[in-house]
Amino acid sequence: MLAGTDADTGIDKSLVGGLNTYWENVRNVYLPFESGQLSGSSDVYEHEIPGGQYTNLLFQSRQLGLTDKWPEIKRKYAEANMVLGDIPKVTPSSKVVGDLAQFMVAQNLNQQQVEDQAESLAFPESVVQFLRGEIGIPPGGFPEPL
């Protein structure tokens, strides 16, 4: 298609087919480890789940029996992030946000309920460790009332 144009790569198309076959076979070897995410996710601009955390969270949601609630978990991730003070989401803080999001879905809680009931909720251990400052102090400090 580009042959003979200024954009011609000079690559011999007959040699590319073998690479395609190779990578298809490699992908099949790793199929048992696939997360289930087979395409990009444009809603990342809404929930801000980092790429590695996205696939981890998808896998964890399956283990917790929350697969059918995946769209809700993604929405709750954004809420959980705000509950925690809109923190930078890197390892391990992105996991803390994900754990809180799954907790919120499993307990049928929204952001306001988490904030109002913070004293009485049995938060996931990662959230407790975060709030104790065991993984660092967020740039904006710890949010109230947590």
C-alpha cells in the first residue's frame, strides 16, 4: 500500500508474515495469564486507573465475584480516590484506591456514606495502612474525616 511512495518503509511484506505467526503463538502461550482486557479503555479519563492497576483490579474483581460490577468498580475508583484526597496513583497507592473502590461496591457505599460512616467502617487493611501513614503522606495531607 505504501510501496513506491515517500512513506515506503522498504520492509519486505513477505517477511512480516512469519513475525505475525510467531507473536500469535507467543500470545497463546501466555493466554492463561491474560487479564481479560483486550482493548484500550477511553474511560480512563474519568476514573484515572493506571494501566497496571487496571488489569490487577480487573483480576481482583473476578476473584471477589464482582465481575458483573466492573463498570461500577471503575466509577467507584474515582470516588475512592477523592475520599482519599485525590492522591497520586502509583504503586502502592493505586492499590489502596482500588481496594477502597471494591470495598465500596461490595458494601454498596457511595463517597458521602464512606465519609459519614468512616468511624464505623471496617476498611480494607491497605486503606488502614495508608491512613496510618505507613506508605507515606499524600501531598495534600490526609483527608477529613478519615
